[in-house]
Amino acid sequence: MTKTLSIQCDDGEFSGYLALPAAGSGPGLVIAQEIFGINHVMKAVADKYAEEGYVVLVPDLFWRIEHGIDLGYSDADMQKAFGHFGNFDPDAGTGDIQAAINALRAAPECTGKVGVLGFCLGGLLAYLAAARTDCDAAVGYYGVGIEGRLDEAKNITCPTVLHFAENDQFVSKQAYASIEKSLAGHDHITTYLYPGVDHAFAREGEDHYHRPSAWVAHSRTLAALKAVMGPNYDLEALWDMHTKAEFEDRDAGATMKTMVKDCYVNHMPTMTGGVGEKELHRFYKNHFIPTLPADIAMTPISRTVGADRLVDEFILTCTHDVEIDWMLPGIPPTGKKIEVPTIVIVCFRGDKLYHEHIYWDQASVLVQIGLLDPATLPVAGAATARKALDETQPANTLMKRWKTSEGKD
């Protein structure tokens, strides 16, 4: 759900791209653009944060230069973008951010609190917004020029997160060092440095995109925003609803309704699962739910809940009474009992599941069904599950040299 919103400021009127969450309302988030205008990347970022539950506004901050600038990343567009950047007034732009905050707060879809999130030029504007506007939180990615405005940090009283790239060609190591030194110990500002990555590491689909760093930064961003403005969802209840549809109701359609459209599941040891709504539904309906053993059960050990993730640690038990496509593909039923420690890392987007990473000790499973010989390999069977439940069970039994250290410091 998107539309255009008009924004009034002291010296004129400009517009912004407004993306709404499925619920129709939520906290507000102003996204300060890169130097390329409101292009497909900024719209995609807005749409993603709308899925997270925010009412997102991307204001046209270059309106004084030209309305509706929308550039790509070709050499020609890069030159145009840098030209616009050279003609841009960050002070006037910060005033426009305040106008966008005011417009969001006045919008009927916004529930009140408004944060600012910016990239590149927008990263600087997010920092300035934290210092000069009444935003409730601010997050900046690889903000260019912050090192020249560190004196404004004393005015920042809202939670502020700044993400930087170690190899940023536009924020030098010296610039970052001065930022880190100046902001160290500030009560409201947290900085993160991402090793080995360049400027725009969070710009999906482009040359410098680094998915692991972008994911970690996104989780940190959500944690900062949610702590101040929400929206806060009961991730445990959402996960329990999903697992009920899978394991109790055994309903692939109901399972898919708990997930976003670009969802995926990856059972790491066997690389089984699916990417995207169509493929994952096919997997659940034909290969996961029908091959669940009749007595499959999970004994919980621990559960950790974060801003956008839940981690479940449990012992999975079952009888290998069916060919289990997702765990033991191609292996006929052996009738053997399986007990295996399992970890599931669940990522959420808003009030739906985005993806699952599922890990277990496949060597232990293969030992228990008789396909690996623990007498000739450093592997163990059901003992791994029993030790996960009881740490006093024997340790180091696979280490032939363990006895040689007896009595030594």
C-alpha cells in the first residue's frame, strides 16, 4: 500500500513516497535518501520497513534542485547524483526532515512516534535530525560528513545508531576514528563498524552489497527503533502459531499464512527447504508435512527472543518410520529411534516469519540409524542429545588423548 504525501515547509511544498503497513497504521519512519533521489532502492527500503510495521515516508529532499529526481547507478547517473550532492544544502535538508516528521505525525495512519533512518547523504541527515529535530530515534548508515559536525552531538538526546563500513571510500578510516573517539561514551549514541565492507554495503542488488553485514545492521536498527517506538510483536506466539500449523494441524496452507511472500526455509545439514512462497509451499505440502514421523516430538531446552529473531534449542525425537525427505532424503525407513539436539533460528518481518535456519548434528543421526560407525569416526549417537539435557554426562569420550592430560595443570 503506497501513495504520495504532500509536505509543507517554511519555503514551499514538496512530496514524499508513503508506504503503509498491512495493518494500516503504526509508528512513523522518515527515510532520508541517498544522493540518487527517490529511486527503486529507496522505495524498496520503504516497502521493507512497512512490512516491519512502520508508516514510512521518503521525502523528496532534492526538491529545491529538481522535483522527482530518480537516478540509477550507471556512470552517467553517478555523475548527475554527485552534481546534485554538490548543490544540496544539508541545513535546509534537515529542516525538510523536520517537516516530514510533522507531516507523518499529522497523518491518520501514524500512531505518534516517528524515527529517522538515512543512508549515505541520508546518514548525515539522520545524525543531524537526532541533533536538531524532535524525532524519537535516529539511525544512519555510512553517513558522509559526520566527522565535520561532531560538535552537534551534545544536542542529541534520542537513541541514535550509526553504522559505518571499514573500507568506506567516502568515510575515511581517519574520519571514522575521529567519530568513534568523539562519540565514545555518549549516553545516546551507538556506533558500529562493519569489517571488510565498503560504502553502501546495505544497498541490496548493487556491487558493494554485503548480505551478512546488512542483515546484522538491520537487526540492530530494528532493535533501536522498536525499543523506542515499537511496533512490538509477540514473536513467541507467532512462532507457536507457525509450528502448530506444521506439526499439529499438518496444514501447509495455514503454515504459509504465517510467513511473508519472499520467505524461505533452510535445513542446513541437508540443504532442504524452499525459497519463495510457491517453492516453500511445495516443500511443506509434499516433502515436509507428509514425511513427519508419527511420533515426532520436541523437548525444549532454551528459547531466546530478540528484536526480530527467535532462537529455539530443543531435542528432536522420532522413530525413522517413514522416509524423511528433509532429514534423511533417499534413506528407507529403518525403524530406529532418533534423538538429536536441534537449533532453529527464526527471523521475523513484522508479524510474520521471514525465514528459518535449522541446524542439527547429522552425524549423530547417521550413527543412530546405522549409517556411520562411531567406533571408527569421532562421532556420537543419542549421547549428544542426552548430554545437551544433562551436562554431567561423560565428556571427552571421543578424545583418545584425554587420559594423557590426567593430573596435569
